[in-house]
Amino acid sequence: MTAPIKRNETLQIISREHHFALLLCWKIREGLKKNIEAKRIQDYIDWFWENNLIHHFEIEEASLFTILPIENELYKKAIDEHESLRKLFSEKNKTKEILENIAYELDAHVRFEERTLFNVLQILATKEQLQQIEQHHNYKILDDWEDEFWVSKN
Ligand SMILES: [Fe+2]
Ligand SMILES: [Fe+2]
């Protein structure tokens, strides 16, 4: 059995944000299970996207994925998944099906980054590249949405 690779400190900044992304997926699924109207779920995820994920995607594309050569398969997969998620998040009218797809794709994407991509990145990244990530990281995750539909009884 191989020991898990200890996450580099700079990458931990980004990894912590993945925790919130996975929580978002869970909240969407809870909302759907409780038959919460799609609009209420959409309002929250639109807000979460605008305030958090949009920045997270940008820093990954500008400073993390670029550590890999453009022709690398993992690079292509990461970019393709961002593209697909951006499309889903920018849907003006999110149906239940779209909400399900967001929860499914975001969950899979974060797990791919955590289990595969980041392990490769932390082997390849130079000190300068890691410093660049920290310099560009200028936002904080906001998660204080008041309409907690995921704990609602109806
Ligand atoms: Fe990502
Ligand atoms: Fe990510």
C-alpha cells in the first residue's frame, strides 16, 4: 500500500476550497431530495458561483493547470471539465436536471483534482510557480447564504 502524499501547503489553500465545493454538491442533492423548488436552489448556487467558484476556476486555470504541458491529458481533462461546468453554471433557468448535472459534474471534477491532478502538480511545481499561486490568490470563500433549504423540513 502506498502512503498518501502529503499535500503541499500552497495547494492546501486551493484544497480547502474543494471542501466547500463538495458541500455545495451535497446541498444541491439534499434540496432535490426534499423537493425544494429549483429556483431556490438556483439562487444559492448562482450566488456561490459568482462569489466563490468563478475565482477558484480562474486561479486554477491561470496558475495551476499551466504547470502541466498543454498537450498533457490531465490538462485537457481539467480544462474540458471547467468548460462544461461553466456552461451549466451560466444557464439562466436551471431545471432540476441541470441542478443534478451540476452536482454530479462538480463532485467528479473536484475528486479528479484531489485524487489525481494535484498529486501530479505538486511533484512538478517549482517554488516560483507555487509562489505565483499565493500571489494571485486574493479572495476568501464566502458561505453565509441565509436560505438554508438543505436543512428545511419541506
Ligand atoms: Fe477545477
Ligand atoms: Fe478545483
